[in-house]
Amino acid sequence: RHPVSNDVSRKINEEAVKESIKNLVLTDRGERPFQPELGCDVRSLLFDNVSEDTFENARTMIETTIQSYEPRCELLSVDVTGRIDTNEINITIVFLVINNEEPTTLNILLNRVR
């Protein structure tokens, strides 16, 4: 909430792109009405047996989704690591926002709830 207007705060520049990328990664395909192809399905990998192939599949899925649905950024790198014993996947995304020379880093931690 905005402290003066008591309305929802607006995110701009890097923060808006970070929020958009986070929403894309955390959205499963078919979750949004009228946009069945939007999303990443990376959460489904939390229930697979964790291996290096799992991390590579997650990295590929994330890269494809961001390049397809977020035109405001240029993707530099996606690093996916995890902890086998706690079923967690740590995602680090480094990107450039268009018209900005400084790279921005976004960290997302996915863990299995059930």
C-alpha cells in the first residue's frame, strides 16, 4: 500500500520486470484463463527425482518462457541449483532491462509444500 494515497503501489523499471519474471516462473501452463500457453511448469519438477537433468530441464523451461513472454529484458543467465534432501530449487536469473546497462539479479526459491 502506498502510505499517502492508501492505494496499491506501482512498480516501475527493474522492479516491474522482476515481478513479471517471477510471475511467469511461478505460473503453471493452463493456470490463467484464456492464456493456456502462458507459464513455465517448473513447480512440477519439485516432485521428480532430483538430478542434474532436472536442473537442466528447469533452466531450459525458464529461459524459453522468459524469452517468449518478457520482451522488456535481455536474458543473460539462468542458474538452477537445489537441495535433494529438502526438495528445494534455487533459481538465480540475471538479465538486462532494455535501456539499462546494469544487470539485474532475481532469486527465486521453490520448495515443495505437500
